[in-house]
Amino acid sequence: MSANEDPRITEALDAAMDAAGVREQRALVRRILRAGVGLGTDGTERLDLKITAAAVEEMRAAFRLFAPFVGTPKVTIFGSARTQAQDPLWLGAEAVAHGLAEQGWMVVTGAGPGIMEAAATGAGPEHSLGVSIRLPFEEQPNDLVTLDGHHVSMKYFFTRKLMLVKESLGFVCLPGGFGTMDETFELLTLQQTGKMVPVPIVLLDRPGGTFWRGLERFVTEELAGSGMIAPGDLDRVLITESAEEAIAEITGFWRNYHSLRWVGSDLVLRLRAEPSDAEVAELNERFGTMCLSGGFARTAPLAEERDEPETAALPRLVFTPQRRAVGELHRLIRALNRLASAPDEAAAPEPV
């Protein structure tokens, strides 16, 4: 009998949770504890155990940092740690962060110098959260997040990247080096594969800059040109030189679109305003090729959505998408946001 099946282990884990005062989500906490015990009984090497322990500890620290702000929309801003103050890129990041903070958003950064410091400066300490990485050289956390306590330090890039992406409902990427490109391509990969809910992504450059347009050419000519991605895979991002356009893209994405949920093979889109019959017909005409069968239809909350009562009052569209149509979701969402029935102003999005 394995440790996972031994009732004595279950009793011991439950006793440990009782002693620690764990009252909620006990089944999930038990899974975590059982996995730890399993690592011990598997004869796992010491280095692997150290990696696991540090990763879980880091995630716990990060979850605790973000927990007080669970109801506040967040945007993550990526960019080079080497960008100097007064560089047009610095000023652009600062302006975007300031504009979003004024509208109630929190700004998440890697807590380092350069673009990260510019974004934290624009947002201000009360609207900044920092997730730094411990490196042997180059990057140190900036004072704007460390002095306010809105900061957590990570040893591993993979735990840091999780927290820089997990909580945010929008992303702004400015030119940078390997780290910035890694973060940008991870976002594009998560969106392309549907492993991440649709969110707005802005690639912001300096006035007259060629950084992101150069990437666009490479993606179009080399990746799409050789069939490695779909021709429109980069259409989900906005490339701009304007801080105002970046802010409008982040906030406008949530004008009418609220959230989505898969129910079996059906995809439910929750909206802020009920579309008319004519608007649904237009959506079917424009985006009907996304549907595996049938088309878009208005619906009441499905039975499977009963565990999300906070969304029960929202209008809905349901359809059965072709699996490869997930890349089209951004175009559909933008169309939903432009419907005449959509609210006049973007609302602050809610965590999904």
C-alpha cells in the first residue's frame, strides 16, 4: 500500500491540520502535504527536495503579498533593467503606470531598476507591487517597493514569472534584453495556446522606435511565413508608441467583456451588457467560422456555473468553438466591446 492510499497517513495529516488550525480548503492542503510525504518516500534526491521546498515557500510568500489586493485590477509592466531615467522608454513606462494607477489599477513589476523602477515611480508606492529576483549581479530591488513592504524576493525565475503573470489582467512590455523577451514570448505562448484567459497585451516603444516593429517583421516573415504560427497570431497584441493608447487598450479590453468559462466543449462569455438580436446575428455572420457547430446564442447561467454566484446576473453568450479558434478570441472580444449595447465606459475588471 502506498503512502497515498494508507489511511494512517491521512489520519496523521488531518491531525496535523487540526493542530495547525487549518479549517478551510482542507482537501487541497492535504494534497500538498501528501505530495511532500510522497517525495520523502520516493527517495527523492536532496537537491530536488531543496528546489521543491524553496518553490513552495516562495509561492506562499508571494500569495501572502498579493492576498490583500485580490479585488484590485493589476497590470504587469515588463522592460529592461538597464533603461536610464529620462529615456523616452522610462518616461513612457512611468506615464502608463501613472495613468492606470489613477484609474484604480495596481502596477506589478520585477522590482528592479530601469523600466521596473520607472513603472513603480509612475504608479506610486501605494499602487505598486514588486516581485524581485535574487541575482549575483546587476539587479537590486528598488526602494519604491521595498520601503513600502509591497515586495517579495524570489530565488527562482519560474516562481517569479508565475506571480508576475498570475494576478494581472493586462500587460505592457517595453524594449529589453533576454529577460524581457522571455517574458513577452511567454505571454504570447500562453495566449496562443489558450493556457491563459484572454487579456490585453501592449508592446510599447519610444517615439520612432523600431524595436517591436522589428519583432513584428520577424514574426510575420519568419514564424508565420514558414507556417510555425498562424498568420494572425500577433494580432492579439497592440504595438504602439503612445502611453495614452496603451492605457486605452488595457482598460478598453474590459469595457463589455467580463470573463469566460469552459463548460464541457462549450465556451461561455460573460458580458456587462445584453446584446440585441441584431448584434448576435452580426456576430454569427462575422465570427461564425469559430464555431464547431451552431453559433453564438444568448443564455442564462449554466448549471455548472452555480459555484460562481457573483457572475449570475451577467448576460452571456455561449458557443462551441473549434479548438484552434482560441486564437480568435481577442478579435471576438474586441468586437463585443464595440457593440452599440456595450457600456459607454470601461469598468474596472474583476479578478478571474
